[in-house]
Amino acid sequence: DREEAETDAHQFVLWEEAVRDPVKQAAVKWGQIKSPDRAVEKLLRSYHQDVSRLLDVCRQQIVFRSAADMMTCLLAIAEDHEVVVVRVKNRMHPDYNSAATAGYRDLALNVRVVTEEAMLLGLAGHVCEVQLQLQEFAELRNSEGHKRYVRYRNFRAE
């Protein structure tokens, strides 16, 4: 499983630096498509075979140094006329029970891209996930934390 194969050697790169530096650009880790095995597992365990609920097949994570930076990005996405925000999962909210996700926290947006090109390709209805996450949580996820989460998720049959 690609999700479990992440290494501990991730470095975080500021996007404004990566845009100007091809070496840093090459260091950007782009999200992978969810593996077919994990997609089927999630459909069976969590969604009672309702494929319309599987909204994170295509996903990307953006890591922030501060909550203020995360909010700036959230507002930019919300104001972008070429993006429709379908749903927001706020796992950063103080009332969120992080025990349900083994301590994992983020802000997960389900979005549709509605550009002219997306419409011409018939993709404007496709929902993907954008995960906004603070660097401290991302560092935990990229170490033993994600493996621990996968074991916890499997224990809960999710």
C-alpha cells in the first residue's frame, strides 16, 4: 500500500520558494490516486458499497506552518470561482473527537473544479479531496504515526 510506504525523510518546502527554485519544485510530493485495494476496502467497510460516498480517490495535501496560513488558503479556495466546495470536514475544531482518527487532525475539503477545460472533459462533476494540515500533524503522519493510524483503522474495520 502506497500510503504505508511513505518514508520518514520528508522535507517541507514553502510553495513561494518552490515556484522560483526547480530543485525545490522537484521536492514537492504530489498526492497519489487512492489504490484500488484501499478504495474497495473503504467502500466495503465504511460506505456499504455506495460508490457515490468515495470522495478521496483523487487527493492532495497542503501543509502549513500556522493556522493563519491555513485559513488564508481556505478563504482563497472558497473565493475561487473555478472551485466548488462540496463539503468541509473540520477535524481541527476543538469539539472534534480526535480519538476517532487516532489523534489525526486536518481540514479536509471535498471540491469540484469547474473550469472550462474540466467541463469540456466531462470532469466538472468529479469530486476530489484537498487536505489542509498543520506541519506538526504532517510530521507525525509521515513517521510512525501513519502506520499506527492504519493499524487503528484496520482494527476498527474502516
